[in-house]
Amino acid sequence: MRPGLSLRVSQHLALTPQLQQSIRLLQLSTLEMAQEVEQMLDENPFLERGDEQADREAFGLEQQDAPVPAGDRIAEQAVQTDAATEGPASDDGSDIEAQADGSSPLEESWDGDGSVEMAPDDAEWGGDAPARGTGDDDDSRSAADLARTPVTLQAHLHDQARCLRLNPHEQAALYFLIESLNEDGYLTESLEELAADFWRQLYPDAGTDPAPEERDEAGEYLRMALGWLHSMDPSGVGARDLRECLRLQILELRNSPQAQAALAICQQPTELIARRDVRRLAALCGLEEDLVRSGLALIASLEPKPGRRFADAERNVIVPDVIVSRAGRGFKVQLNPDVMPRLRLQDAYAGALKQGRGAKDAEGGHAAMQQRLQEARWFIKNIQQRFDTILRVSSAIVERQRNFFMHGELAMRPLVLREIADELGLHESTISRVTTAKYMATPFGTYELKYFFGSSLGTETGGNASSTAVRALLKQFITAEDPAKPLSDNQLSDLLKEQGIECARRTVAKYREALRIAPANLRKQL
């Protein structure tokens, strides 16, 4: 084989730490983003929260089409030291396409020169967001705040337990069972399993597993406590399963024929009750069908989850990332300032590091601090790019789905990720990351960004209808149906055809299940 020289052109992608962080931040939810910021503030001494108002770039529709340099679409290569640089980076830095300009690969390092001279958009970002408080003092809380504090199921039960005259062991057993309830008010473990843990709680210094007679003693205390728990409000609390929960609630009703029928029905297989099979239930219970219908109606009025009304609704509140409001004949799209962290570099530490650049450090501590400073600067930059990309994508969605914001979900048009990606010059995977776990507050409610994307269904006129609009139409049909004669999937399919939308029965069933709507036989009211 004769040796020779050859020239080959290739392109490759270097996933630098900066680019990896940008991609990771882009796909985080609001809560995960807040946790990431807190962790970075704890780990990096050069990063701090900004307490004063500072100039920052204006986010709005006029910035969404700012030109993006080709190099910035892969990653930032070096520290921005030109103080005259104006305007934010419009891209998110996570559009990971191959670099075709023949430039050298990016260095896989956070290393920088330690300079604190930076562009205005790097110094402090998020000036419109209020600084996070350190927490309110209990003494400073007003009566209105205390009144709004939700009462938990355990607190409600403890208030009732304090009214009982119990000895210390009985009181401890009742307290132990109350604390063992799940959020729905059920005991998920058997008394035999709980007895050993309760005995260790009574005798923490024993250090060994309880003997059989000691376990039996603890179990006896728990059985007595369970009886007291079953008599408390809400009715059905402390049940081990749904059948027992329903039985406890029925027993508190007056001894009527309907209650007796409901008790008999609860002893039958659950699938028959779910299907409301009146004929088979009547045969198994030995009751008239009319009485079985009355018992089923009574069961339907019971609460299957006794702890539901004590659930903390605040933890399920969704904080939107983007807010859309009417502005004249159009709509204004802006970021939610409450979710935008206000960060800046620690000037004192950064200045001290700059003054010590010439000092020799055999241990490499100076280089490590320079890397930390550069890491803080890239973190601020990547957060800025994350929110800028969310705003650009949201603005494009609002522009494409203008009919939705004017008329509601029935006016939703078909939209796929590729359309937004092509319009903004981003990769489709970037759009997918932006629209996952990000929410938009609209005049019709708060929705995930993915909600505005949907496949298309053909119409008789040759046009397309959004699957989201079809689901909204199905929900409208089912809401207006006769409860005694609910619409089947075939009938719903025929109603859609009357509206000019071609939708098969199986597609209707799939959309109905996605809406968590029961089939016709379970929606029928007796």
C-alpha cells in the first residue's frame, strides 16, 4: 500500500458544557427551573440575586424576529467582553445542527479570562421580577391570611380526637392511625403491618422486633382506635378499600329500604356496580329492580374519597410562563415576571478576581475561580436565552391560533411542531422542549403550550379541522345529551358528519377517552 495525502471535508457537532446547559434549562418546567436557580446560587459564589431595579432588554413581539448569527445557533464560544454589545440573543443556543462553516470545534470547558466587563444583558437580567422574600414571620401574618390557610385532613381529625377521653396508649394509637392515612383518607396498610411500627413507637428503646404477644397488644390498641376513627367526620375515613368506605357512609344513614339495598349491593362484585347491571344485581341481592336502582342512586351520591375536600388545592395551581392579553384588535404576548429569576454577578468577588489575575497560584485556585465566574456568566446568559425562546415560540403560536384567542377552542386550527420550527428557524426538537411543561395564560384559561398543537381531520369541503376543536365539539354534544339516553360513539360520529367532519367511531372513542368521559352505558342515569 502506497502512502498518500488526501483532503476530506466533514462537519460535526461539539456539545460543549454551555450548549448542554442551554438544552437542559430549556426543557425544565417552572418549578424545576426555580430549583436549578437555587442550587446554582448555593454552589456558585459569583452569582447573587439582584435587589435593585436594573436596565434589561425589553421582551416583546418586536424582538421576536431579531437576526441570529449563524455561530450563535450552535453555542457561544467565548466571553462577551464588548460593553457596547446591544440587544439580547434571540436564539436559545440549543438548535443543535451541524456546523458547516469550517470553524474550529468549540472548547469543552467553562474557562474564561475572569473579566467582569460584560454586555449590559449579561450583568443583570430579569429586573422586572420581584426578589424572592425570605419568608413571613408568624407574628406578621394577618387574620385574613390565617383564615385562608387550608385545614388538612389530619388536623381536622386531631381536633376531633382531642374531644375523646382516652388513656395515653389509646390516644397514641389513634394519633398513629390518623398520621397513617393517605390524602384520600384511606388506610393503605393492614393493622398487622402497622402493629409492629406502633409498638416501636410506644417503646423506642426496646431496639428489637416485638414478640407475638406484644404485637397482639399493639394490634388491639389499633383495632379500638380504628373504631373511633370510623366514627369521625368525614364519613368513611379510615376505610381500607372502596367497599368499606361506602359501607361506613351508608351505615350513618337512616335505616331506610334504599340504605338496606345499597348495603346489599356493596357486597356484590364491583364490576357489576360500575356497569350498573340492574338485572344481575337484583338477582344476586334478591331485590326488586326498582329498589336496586334506588340503591345504586344512593351509592352514586356517596363520596368515594373522604379526604378530597381537605386536599390542598394550592399545590395544584399552575403558574403560567407566558401571559396573553388583549391589546386593541390584537393580542399582547409577554413573559410572566413572577417566574423570571433576577440574577447578577457578585461584583466584589469578580473585581477581586480580576485584580489578582497576575498572581501566581501553584494550586490552580485562581483558574478554578475563573471557571466559576465564567460558569455564572453562562448560566445568566442561558436563562436569558431560555425565556427569549419561550417568548418567540409563544408569539408564533398566538399568531397561528388567533381564532382560538378570539372565539375559543372550537375555532382551533391544525398545527404541528414543524410549522413553528420552520417559521422561527429552529429545530423541531427545540420546539418540543419549549412546549413541554410550559404554560400560557389566555382569556379562556391556562393551557400547556402543547395544547395548541393538534392533527387535522378532513372535512366535506376539502378543508381541515383540528383534533382539538373536534374534542371540544364532542364535549359539547355530550354535555347537551339526554342523561336518560346518552349518545353512543356511533351517534357522536354521525353528529360530526352532519357538521361536515369525517371522524370514524374508533376515533371518537379515542377522543372521548382522552377527555376522560365514560362510555354511554356508564353515563346513563337511572
